[in-house]
Amino acid sequence: MKMALSQASFYFVLLCIWQAIAQAKIWPPYLFPTPLGVWDSLRAGFTDHTFWMGIGVSMKRMVLGYGLSAILGIALGMLLATNKFWEDTLGRLVVSLQSLPSLCWLPLAILWFGLNEKAILFVVVMGSLLSVTISTETGLKSVPRIYSMAGRNLGARGLGLFFHVLLPASLPHLASGLKQGWAFAWRSLISGEMIFVTLGLGQLLMMGRDLNDINQVVAVMVLIVVIGFLTDALFFRLIEASIQRKWGLKPAS
Amino acid sequence: MNTPIFSASFRAIHESLGGLHSPPQSSPGSHGLPVDLEIYGLRKSNPAPEVKIQLDGVHRDFHQPQNGCVQALIDINLDIRSGEFVCIVGPSGCGKSTLLHLMAGLDQPTRGEIRIDGRRVEGPGPDRILIFQDLGLFPWLTVRQNVEFGLRMKRTSRRDAHSCARHYLKLVHLSHFENYYIHQLSGGMRQRVALARSLAIQPDVLLMDEPFAALDAQTRDLLHDELERIWSETAQTIIFVTHNVREAARLGDRVVVLTFRPGRIKSQFPVPLSRPRHMEHTNVAMVASQVMEELREEIQKSVRMEYGNENGA
């Protein structure tokens, strides 16, 4: 409660300062937006459904791309954690590839798939796959040996041991990897959408620039931040909280 | 098989039976009486039906990059009867835990073999269960789900696993905590969850690795009573490793003393005391002091070794 109050007052003061700077007219209004202008732009965007459509298109891509990279990433992480050969070869490659910004995959994707849905999905997958892979691998490797011994001792074998012991035991790592993967996927998606015309939120952002409408630019930026925050708060925070409650871990903050 | 000497004094028992199960080639500290050979030979050719576990010339070497080959266990020969409660004592680093891991099938002997009901142990099996020193309870499962785990792995139906878990949680007096997570329990409660989890798969053999070492004295006493009660109800064979001599004398039908590095059987003591026993009973203390006498030399060896390492010798 106390936290909510301090957060509310923080944003209120921030908005006041923003409004004050705008009213001082240091910069012309087409360069510096006002809070009210952004608000109007948001309202207009939602009433004529362009924002809803943008969110819909972007979220559909996220669900597909992120879902794919979560499944592939966990599978790949399993492979790297259990096989020495793949760890030494593919594992190293995965780590070095992570230094490549995901947007760098876009030219390749466009050449391969053309300017379409597949190209943008490819970028989203490449953006989050590696971090999911790495966190799955570290998660599985850091499972204390006692759990797998206890599991074997109680009759778990092979896949049973994997799904009932190793995977749940690496869940704290895995959850933070999946969360990070979501954030990476979201960034890759928006950047990808900005580069070529595909509807979506990134496209709306670029449209704002093309129309020289700074209010729309800021409105879409706010939208991107809010959606990122909400998925984190409504989905990943809940998962983390459940893990912390079961394992008796202290919240990170 | 030890009945004839039950009435004798402890000192006499010690002297006459000290090396009953020792190997024929006398290892340091073993009492190489001729009778040993005979019994040993007999057992080898014709295993008595009531023998549950046989350790037959078990060796275990570990290869370490810095020390080369380290012998953890040398020529362990031991027969354990069905329903017997055997305590294994020894200084730290004598290979007690290794021995349990071998019996559990989580590790393989370098030489020799372990047989349970005459069948060679080649891996973990549902007939025996090891309770680890660190327990290895699963933090992502509730108390009841932990107890159900082994049953679910055996593909017991959800309902049967449920009622079975309830039964064993009741046995260890944890019925009210079935929906708790592990971190919400005290050390003694965790021990009892581990016990219930192991009992639930109804093993014939319970292998326990210093399970009560980290507990305070009062909790430990309570758990001794509970373990003794459960054992008398289930008629399981228990092999209990500890470094606490008093605990061994309190619980065991027989106490086996291992030597310090490499671990071999130094001597064995039957404990012909009536049950229920108590930690504070004078006759428990008497047995304990005899075991201690045997063990002291080994403990000194282990302490010297550690001092030596400290001084960079």
C-alpha cells in the first residue's frame, strides 16, 4: 500500500514536471510533446482501433515466436546440459552468437523468407532462443546431485527422472531465463517491426514519425513499455512468486 | 545366530565374537579366530535362508587426479540377516557412506559383489532405499507429494498413492503438515518426511546415512524411539551409518566398526539388549564404551591425518 502510494506520487510529480517543461515552450510543440497531447493520441488510437490492431498483431507474433523459442530453447538446453560433445561445440557457438544483436538476423531473414511474417518470427525466435537455451543449460547443470540421486533411489529413470526431478529442480533458473527470453523477444519484435511495413506496434511507431506526430510516437512508446510491464507483472512475477513460496526463497529485491 | 552368548558379559561377547564376520585373511585389527574361517566358508557355499544382504569381498577404489588411486573400502565381508538392525560406525572418511551407496546401487564396487536375497545388486531397486544425510527432499513438492513420489514413479494410481502417503505421514506424526513445503518444516520434521517417503515404497531394506547427525539431542531421542517403533512394526532390515557410538548401541542389533582409510571391518559387537531401549540406559552406555574403545584408535588415526594435512606434511 505504502509502495503503491509512493509510486503514484512519483509518477504524478513526473507528469507535472513534464507538463511544466512543455509549457515553458523551450522547444516547439512538434518536438516536445505534452502529457495531454500523448493522452489524446492514445485515446484516438484506441477509439479508431489502430492501437488495438497493432497490439493484436504484435502479440500474436510474440506468442508464436516466443512459444517456439521457449520449446526449442529448452530442448536445446537439455541437449547441451547432457551431452559433453554438444556442450563443447554447439554450446560455445550459442554463447558467442548471443553477442549478435537479434536485429542482425533480419537481413538474412528477409533474403530467406522475403518481407513477410516468417521473417519477423525468425527474428523473434533468434532474439530469445539463445537466452532460453543458456538458462536451461545452467539450470540443469546446477541441479544439486542429491536430487538426481534421491530421484533414482526412489525409482525414477530416464525421462521420468528428467521430467519429475531435473526439470522441476532447475525451475528457478529456467523461470528467470524464460522471463529474460520474453523481454528479448519483445525488443526484437518491436525493432523488427520498425524496419519494414508489417502493421504491429513497431510499425505504428514509425508511422508516427512519418506523420511528424510526436504525440503518437510517445504514445506508442508508452504502450510498448506498459505491455512489457504488464506481461511481466501478470505472468512472470506470479510464476516467480509461486517458486519462491514453494522453495522458501527470498524475493530478489 | 548369536543366541548362545546372549547371557555372557559384554566383555566376553566382544572377545568371543569380535571378528565373527571378518574376512578369513586377517585384516589389521580383526580377531582371526579359527571359527571365523569355518563360518565364513559355510556361508559362502550355502547361504542361510534368512540372510538378506551379503557383502562379499567388496572393494571400492576412487581415482583422483591429484592423489592417484585411493582405496575407500577394502575387502568388506558382511552378512546381514532379514529384519536385522545393523549400525555401522567409523571415523569420518572411513567409507561408511560409500558402503551405503554401494548397497543402494548408486555406485558399483571395484571388486567383489553385493547380493540381496541372493541376487547381485546392479543398480537402485525398489527393494531398498537410501536415506541421504542431506535427505534430498524435493523443495518443489509438498510434504505429501514428496511421500507420494516413489509411488508415482512405480505408476501407482493417484488415489492409492494418496492414501498410502497419508498412512505413512500418520506413522511419522506429520498428518497435519501434508500440504506444507519442505522449507517450512523443522529439521526433525524433514527427517520424518524423508523416513515416510522411503517407507512408502515399502522397501525390505532401509539404508540410513547419518540421518540424525544434524539434530538436537531431544529431537534425536524422539526420532530414535519412532524409528525403533516403526522398525518393530514393519520388520524391515535397517543399515544405519553413524559416527555416534551411543546412537549405534541404542539402535543396533549389531554394531560394525570400520577402520580409518582404507575402510575395512575392524570388529563387530552384537547388542543383546532388550527393547525398547533408551540412550541413557546404563547397559547402552556400557556397549557404547566398548565400541568406543575399539574405535578410539581409528579416530586418532583420522585426527592425526587431518593434523598432518594442516601442517602441510
